[in-house]
Amino acid sequence: MNKVKLTVLLILALFITNCTHTKVVSFTDPDAGSMLYNRIAVVANVNDLSDKLAIETKMVETLLDKGVNAVSSLILFPPTREFTVEQENKVFKNNKVEALAVIEIRDTGFHVSSEPINIHTETQKDDDKEVTRTTVSGGGTERKAFGQLRVSLIDVDSGKTMWIGDADAQSFFDTDNPDWDMAYLLKASSKKIAKELIKTGLIRTK
């Protein structure tokens, strides 16, 4: 990767970090006190493949960077195939997955706001004649993405939920491409969720 591409990626990462905000409210189950999971699978329980890929990729990247042994469900379960519950459990066992970080999108959309239209009229003299000039400003529309995600850490053996968190995310930037907005908002939210999950102490880090 050349220096120009690397610089662009760093600037983009800094922009996304500073222009999104995610608040996570979480609860740890009382039975989770003695649990410590060595390997987890990240499962984005969403229908849209692009959203699933964005969420799982960013969350797994963050977990790996923090020393967590994590894998995306897209690696374990190709979306071209159908799996029964029994088959899924066998795959988890064979891949030594002890817990699942399941993410659901509860709500997504855009906050739309419009700037007021300002009309300014000014009269000036030009060659002893009065000339009236009118300028119009404002009237633009801003679209800022928001999302509400639910993440659950589920024990594979028992099926019990050991930790649960709700994430409310919003962007502070406005672009002409709503898909771009939402994709990066989901990535930023997934990164924040991963960090909150690590803080629970339920996942082993290297």
C-alpha cells in the first residue's frame, strides 16, 4: 500500500471516529461471574448481507486488535447454505467457539432537518438610480444517520445470555450518499460494542 492510500485511510478513520457517537447501556447476568470465554463468534442477525458484513468485519477486527480470539459467522456459515440448529452447534463445537456475540439492528434511519430560507433585499444607488438586489440563502437539507443495536453474549453450551447491551448511535456528518452514512455508522457502532464487551471481563484477551 503506497503512502497516499495509507494517508487517505488514516484521515478517513479519524473522520469517522470523531463524527459518530455511540452510547452503550449494558447488564451482566449474575451467573456470568465465573465465566471466561476463550473464543467467540460474532453473529450479526440481520437480513441485509452488506450490513451483516460491515458489522461482523468491524467487530471482529476490533476484538482481534485487543487480543480476543474471535471469528465472523460468515466464515463459519457461508450465506449460500442453510443450516439446522444441530448443524450450527456442531460447527461451533468443531471450531472451539464457546460464546456468541449476537447483534440485532432494532432501528435505523436518518434524522432529516431543513435549514430556513433567508431572503435579503438591499437597495443601493447606481448612477443616481435605485437598484434593488435580492439574495436567497439556506434552504438545504441535512440527513444524519442513526441506529439502535442490541448485542447479546450467549453461552454456547447452556444457551444462556450472559451479557446484554443496547447501543444508540448517531452520526454528526452529512453526505449525499445515505448508504455510505449507514455503513460507516454501523462499523463505528460495532467497534464501540466490541470495546464494551471486552470491559466485561468475560472474554479472554492475550
